[in-house]
Amino acid sequence: MRTSGAPKIEIMKQRADFLRASRARKVAMPGLVLQMRERSSEAGNSETASDPASARVGYTASKKVGNAVRRNRARRRLRAAVNDVLCGQAKPGRDYVLIARGETGTRPYDALCRDVATALERIETVRPNAGRPRTKRPSKRDRALEASS
């Protein structure tokens, strides 16, 4: 439920916005994965059309979650949890992406809301791009050439 002082929440729909959020901070919980990025004042992208004083939320569920019925149910439950939890805690100028997991559709609603609240608390302490940098693994051909030298 929205409180009067809470920022307005918009829905993200552009793929580019989801891709930008995927390179930012993320926290995994049993019922969902939360990604968050702070929007900058860069021009020339789809962000310029949105209100900088609003928070934006996107929802996604891959085929790993299940068939279309299960994916839609998981997204509906994430939307409901966001309406109950995130509306009061969302910070303006940020993009939040909630990714459904296999348990999202069957997890008790109270536990799902706790997952969202806990993820929001934890995401503030996570460093951007935390984790080790990914290095490209040598191909079979490169390893064979290295072994023959």
C-alpha cells in the first residue's frame, strides 16, 4: 500500500533498461532475485522519458520457473509483494528488477514479502558489480595448441 510520502513507482518495459539493471547490484533470496541500479542523468536513452523523481520496477520470470501459467502467477505475486513492501521503501531515481525463481509461485506470501524486504535492506550494502571479474576460458583449440607446444 502506497504511503503519501512514498515516491511514485513506474513500470519498466524496455529491454535496454532490464539489461542495464542486470549489470548493477543484485541480491538473491529464496523467492526472488532483486537487481537495483541508480539512474544517472545521462541523456540519449529511454530513461529520459521517465520522471527522475520516481522509482521504476520491472518483473521477469524465465522459462526455468515453469510454463506460462506458473510464470504469470509468479509475476503477479511479485507485483503484489512490491505493492505491499517496496512502495514504502523505494528510493527515487532507482530501477528495481525482481526476477522470479522456481519457489516464487509456491512460497507462502508472507515469506515472499519478507524476501523482498530483506533483499531491499541487503542491496544497499552490496557493492556494485560485487564478485570476481569474469575471465574468458580458453577454448579447446587454444588448450590443444598450448599442450602441443
